Amino acid sequence: MKRLALAAAALTLFAAAAHAHPAVSVVIDSHGNVYYSDLRQVWRVTTGGARTVVVPNVHTHELYLDAQDNLYGEHLWYEGDATKKWGHYFWRRTAAGSIERIMPAHEPFKNEDDVSFVRDRAGNEYWADRKNNVIMKRTPAGQKAVLARGTFDDVRFMTVTPEGIVYFVDTLDLLRVTADGKMSLLARGVSTKNLIDLGPAHHQIMGLWTDQAGNVYAADNKNNVVKRIARDGTINIVARSWLPWSVTGGAFAPNGDLWLLESAMYEARVRRIDRRALSSVRR
């Protein structure tokens, strides 16, 4: 009975972990500085290796840098079991270091077209309207339009190339939407299914990012590896994380080095992998 209780507790913790998730974004500015969140603050790692907090007291999972090196994120909080309500606001840190709110505090998860940090070079925003099974686009002028329609199971993390090609995870599959709205399945089964059903799998694949050659990279958190998905759908493992650290995101520096975001309990770090050290082991 004791073993069964321990097993049940372990399954409960695993399922709870599957519903929560750490930060998934790494962004790199024009000077080569690297930014990431540990869900308590945002850190900067300079090209010389110095690590400092640049945005304190914010709980943000995603980050975005615009062409002027302005950094964007959110602050999300839970008010408590008395109200069971959440709140958040969005902030911007200028390249000069000034931090300001760009949207007042409000209740999240009520509006599918809230601020999105999935943006292309022109500043267009992209997000999934899960209720209506559409991928949306909003221009910098505020004009919204349906980019693509489909029958989705569970759309989660998303990325976009500078030119406006959108990639997103639908459960364990990776889909692509071109700038003219044509949608296609790029790769099926980017992560592996659980042997037993532990609830939604929407955090098995976390951060998505691309390289200059048009390949997509996925942080397969369940298997603790980075997978490269080529334009023809071929999947290769190119990097691994080792316990207690788990991979949650990444980004490429201009020289091709990979900055990997990793999480361990309530801590986060970035780790640089030299471009020459990236493996190319076929799955």
C-alpha cells in the first residue's frame, strides 16, 4: 500500500509539472547580450560573461526584443485561492535600461488576442485563437486578420521567422504557416507519447526557434534534448541537457553558437554550445 501511495504521489507530481512550465525564451540583442527569465526576474549575460538582473520582480515565460533592442515581457501572478483569479501586465525595458508598463494590469486568459511576443521583423504579431481554431495575425497598426484555419487538438508554443513563416506545436506535431496563409504539417511526433495517459501533453515540447538556414529547433522537454526539424521534416537530435537540468528553450547567436535555456526546480540558466560542438545524430 505504501508503494502504491508513493507511486500515486509521483504520478500526481508529474502530472502537475506537465501543467506548469518554466520560461521558454532566450533572446540576443544587437550587441550579443543574452537575456532570459527564471520566473522571478530577467537576467542579462554580457559577451564578457557578466550576469546581472535587468528586470527585477517579474514572472514572465516569454521575451521579445525589437529592432531597437527594446526588451518586452509580462508579469503574471495568482491572487490566491480566495478569488482563484490571475492577473498580469506587460512591460518594456528600453535599450537604455528604463522599464515601463505598456499595458495596465488585467485578468489574463480571457482574451485570446492579448499581446503576443511571437513577432516577425516587421513587427506583426501572431497567436492561436484556440476557441475558433485559427492562427491570427495583427499588424503594428493594430489590424487583425485570420492567417490560417484548421482543426487543432492543442496548440501551444509558437515561433516565427523574420520573414513571417509561422511554426507551432499542436500537441506533439509541428505545423508551418507561410506568409500567404498556406498551412502544412512539417513533422509528426516531434516528442514521444507517454506510455500511460497523464493528461495533456502540451508542455512536452517547449521553446521553438529557427536558424538562418530555415531549420526549426524544438526543446523536447520530456526527452531532455534539442531537436532540429529540417525544411523537409527530417528530425535530428543536436544537443542534450542532463539532470537536474532540463531543456526549455534556446536561440542562436549571429556566429552560430547555440544558447540553451535550462531549468532545474526553481532555477534557470543559459549554456552556450559552440556551433562546432552541435551534434547531428539522426533520431
